[in-house]
Amino acid sequence: MRYLQKHVLIVISVWFQCVWFLAVLGRETMFYYLIPFICLGLYLIAKLYRIQWSPLVALLFVGLLVDSCNQALGLLEFSTQWLPSWLLALWVAFSLYAFVLLPQLNRFPKWAVLCVGGLGGSLSYLAGLKFGAVTTTFSKLFFVSVLFVEWVLLLVIASLLIARFPLVQKELRE
């Protein structure tokens, strides 16, 4: 467990990428394989950190609200009437990942973290568009631009939540 604690950022980043690929490429057909991955992330984070769940849930709901608004406005179109279950799972994973990742990025200028994060978040939706997980009637430039602004704002909210309710690493005894 000490190895995991020392390399948590690498482990949780690999975990998040696996979740992202399972969710976006597998969508509904791989959802039941996605659940154990989500549970693994929850277990690892709960094992390593003292967690206040309310800010994680708050970030989850903000993300789902933003994507629900995007769907209602036609920016995001899915094969389901509501947000698909794989996207809910992806937001659970991102909420966990953000609370581990963002504090590690405090050594960089905030504007750089927000710009890179906004770009990464918006481009992940563009990748989802390319893989057929989502569609849009808008131009790709408009699509990515709106999502960039939304992701910058989401990261500001996440940063505020994390500053107020940071994860505290547990002392491990082995």
C-alpha cells in the first residue's frame, strides 16, 4: 500500500484513462465492466485518503448539470433521452480524479492549469464525437469553444471545492 501511496497520481491517472476508454468506446455495451473500475477507484481513494464525500458529490452534480444543459440546448446529443449511464460513471470517475490531481498541480500557474484543463476537457468531448459516443449539430469549432469555457469554469469550481475540502492522506500502517 505504501507503493500505491507514493505513486497515487500515476495509478489514479491510469485508472481514469481506463475508465474513460471503457465509457466512451464501450458505452452501454461495456457499462457492466465499467462498474468494477469505478468501485476500484472508490476503494483506492477511500483507502488512501480521509474523504469528505459531499464536495465530491457536489462536483459530480455540477458536471451532470452542465452536461444536462448541454444536452437540452442541443450541444450534446446522445442515443438516449437522458444522459447515458456511461457518462454518469465518467463523471463519478472525474470527480474522484480531480480531487487527487488538482492539488498536485498547485505548483503551476493557475491560468496555465485552467487553460490546459479546459483544453483537455473540451478535446475529450471532441474525441467522444470522433468515436461516436456523442453527436452535435454545431460546428466543431463552436462545440470545442463552448466546452473549453465550460471546462475552465468547472475547474474553477473544482479548485474551490478542493481548497475548501482537501483530501487528507491517511497514515498507513503495514
